[in-house]
Amino acid sequence: MSVGRLFLRVVDLLPLPSLRVQRAVALAVILTQGGIAVTGAIVRVTASGLGCPTWPQCFPGSFTPVPHAEVPGIHQAVEFGNRLITFLVVLTAAAAVLAVTRARRRREVLLYAWLMPASTVVQAVIGGITVLTGLLWWTVAIHLLASMAMVWVAVLLYVKIGQPDDGVPVRQVPRPLRQLTALSGLALAAVLVTGTLVTGAGPHAGDKSIEQPVPRLMVEITTLVHLHSSLLVAYLSLIVALGFGLLAVRAPRPVLIRLGILVAVVVGQGLVGVVQFATGIPAALVAVHVAGAAICTAATSALWASMRERAQPEPLQRDLQGDGEVALTVRAGTGGQLPPAQ
């Protein structure tokens, strides 16, 4: 018997999860993936990055903190606590795999589900490299960017779980607007990358050792802040332009709602960044800013996912597109929604 079939037989011993349970598990995945990014920021701003100076052990010969004259207990507690949260991340990721496998969901959903535990392992290794290299700024940057990518995928998992497996792909908006949405995603990626550069040049290195100071990005932080903020303005401009386009084509209400949420959180994130820089980058606002980055990533991912739906509609006309999608022709005044079946 193959490993795959054996796995399915074992999974079939579990209760069949309802759609509500599957979505609840996927929501837990989003929260844990975003949450560990925030706790990682707390580790950094409290200078606890080397509270456990080795990896995968905390101290040589011990997986848990031990009294040490050179490592304050509070730093050990903060870093070790962050490592413990990894187990919660793994647990929710594994639960997602089991839930969608037991429910025999379509391949797309299974792919997103399996990406969560796989990427969690990769992220743990990146975290270990970050510690073993003494918190080099670029390893910290990769660590955060990986977390944002995982938040993106987790949101896709949540959205796709809610769509019927036997539905057909339905184009919600014209192709140019989908392309503009993709461009906004790339703009977000640029904002996140430059944000990590600001962090690399900023005052919160993750450790305050005088004997072995953490290497920093030797670029004027003001220059990086201006670049970061300019890209944020470009990102916001793109999604506002997208909003006008969606209104012009009378996009479905769920798409417009997700866009409105995205605009609101991006504006809020920008305000936090302005206050953060004006007040000298206080530690508390750094953690808030990282949380905002995760929320912006999640909101952008949700908007992207809403560009296409899988449904079993009763369209007035079906036109098979070259990409295998079904374009719907709807009556004017329905806001892009299908009229009720007669």
C-alpha cells in the first residue's frame, strides 16, 4: 500500500468536517501566521532576539531556557515564548491539511493547505539561520517577508475553501481590472521589501550586545523611509484607481467591500508609519506596524481571490473564454450579481 493511500485511510477515521469547521480552521491558520509575525517583532523590539542564542536548542544541551549570567531571563522568556508559538502554527497548519483531505476537497484547496505546514518548516529554518548568524539584518528581512507570503497563502486557502468544488471558474471583473489587482499585489511586495530595509537600518536590531553588536544596513534611514513611503503612496493610488474601475463596471458587492476594507487598512497603516517615524520609532508602534503589514497583506490577498469565483450559476449566456473561464452576461442593475432563478 502506498504512503498516500495509507494516509487517506488514516484520515478517513476522523469525523467529516463541515464547511464551517473547515473555514474556522483556515481562519485559525491566518491568525497564527500573522500572529507569529507580530510576536517576532516583539522579540526584536525588546532586544530578545538572542534570548535563545542557538537553534534548534535554546542553549547548548537544552531546548528550554537556563539561568545564564549574560542572557537576562526576560529575554529568554520572550524568545522562547515566540518559539513555542511555532507549535501552535504547526498545529493549525496540520489541522487544515487533515480537514480538507478528510473532506476530499479539490486539488487547488489541497495545494494551499499543504503549503502551510511545508512553508512553516521552511520558516522555522529561516528563523534558525537568523539566530545562528547573529541577527543579520537581511536574514531578519527574509524572515518577515516569508511570514507575509504565508499570510497571503493562508487567506487564499480560507477563500477557496468557501467555494464549491464542482463549480465553474467565473470571471467577476474584466481582465484589465484583474491585471491591475495583480499590479497592486506587486506594489505591496515592494512596500514590504522596503519596509524591511527601513527595519535593517533602524534602531531595533533585536539585541543590544556591546561586545558583539548586530550588523546593520549602512544606509541613511531617512532615505529608506522616503522610498518606503513613496511606494506606499503608489500602492494606495493603484487600489484607489482600481476602485474607480470596479465601480465603473459595477463589480459585485463582495469585491467592492473587500476593496473598501483594503483602502481603509492601507490608510491606517500609512498613518501608523508617519507617527512611528515622527516619534522616533517607538517599540510599541513597531509591533503595531508589523500587525498592520499582515492585515494589509491579508486584505490584498482577499481582494485578489475575489476576482474569480467558483459557482454554479444560472447565467443568461455562457461564453467560453480562452482561459477556460465562463464569462457571465447579467442584467443591468444587478451590480454584477446574477438575477434570481425563474
